[in-house]
Amino acid sequence: MRLFRNLAITSSLGLLALVVPASASTLNDQCLATPGYYNGSGNPNCGFVVATENFGAGQVEIGLRTKHRQDGSVIHTDDHYAVPTGPQDGAHLAYAYWNYEFSINLNSALTGLDFSNSTTLLTITDLDNGQTATVAPTTYWLDNASLGPGMAQNSENPVFGNFPLAASFNMNRNTTYQFDLVTRVGGDILASATMYTVVGTGTELPEPGTIVMMLGSLGALSFYVRRRKA
């Protein structure tokens, strides 16, 4: 029931998103443009949901990703990332198995944008209980890695006290989190990226469309077997 409830909520939020201007280009399973992603050793550069938009003489790029903590593994289908419940491993019981990561590159030298004349917000929603929180990642996390002006990156674990939904977080609970990273200039949306982190059981289930095709195939096979018996 939880899976179908989450799908219903996700669908409703998706309908709302249709009335909000989106970035000109949003792609899944992407590598970040140069200088790429760096936030501690062992972090790969690819597997991001990336949104880009031209501005001035350059291009703004923002990205979201979920990955296994201290591991290069990024397990996802399109914008849905699958992670297990529980701790990272027996030696790291204090940390959840997964990290959520963001990258903001305003390409200041070409676009003229920086964190003073634009706004980037990250909204995290627990689709199981409906709780949500919005923060400005460039100031909310004080340990952001910076690769230059107008750039910020971070890799955070949800067990940390600075997780925006820390009050309700339980690493052993199955749920789905929706992450929305949105950059605005003058109140208008310039770029937006969305990812879903599916935590726990049900992460290997096929998408609803796949289920329908499977049922249709089984029905056709059953009809063929009945005809053969007749």
C-alpha cells in the first residue's frame, strides 16, 4: 500500500510541476561539466540528474544525485535512486547507507550570476508522511566544497543533525524522498532538477507501465495455451 500511496502522491506533485516553468534541459544519468564533481575522495562524477539553462554568455548547471556512502555505486533508473534501509555497514552503524548530493555551478565568469544575485533552494519531501522542508544549500551547509565563484557542492548523510527532515528520519523506515533543486533569478525559475530516493523494500519493483505490459503478456500467453489445449 505504501508504494501505491507514494506513486499517487508523486503523480499529484508531478501534475503541479506542469504549471511551473522548468529548465530548458533536464537529463538523467549525466556527468557534470568541467570542473565536474569533487567532494571528498572516491566520488564519481556521473549519475546525476542535471538541469542546464543558458544565461548571458554562459550556461548554468545544477545537479542532484543519491549514492552509496563512501562508495562509487549509484543505483538508479532515470531520476529514481534505489537504496536499502539500515546503516552503511557493521563498522559504520551511525551512518545511513546512502548520501544525497547536490552541485550548483552558476558559471559566474560567463553568466554574471553569483549567490548574491540569484537564489537556489533545495526542497526535500517525505512522500510517505508528507513532511517537507526547504533550505538554501549555499548557506545551510557550511562545509560546501567550492571549485570557484558561484559554485557549491556537498554530499550529506540523512542521519546528520543538519538533515532538513532530521526530526522524522529513521534509517530503518521504508519511504521515498523527493528532492527538488531550483535556481531562480529575479523570482523566475532559471533551472530546476528533481530526483526521487526510494529507501527500502520495493526498490526493485518495475515501474507501473512495466507491470501493465507484464500482465498483458501473461494474458496473451494464457490465451495461447487455452487455444492449444482446445
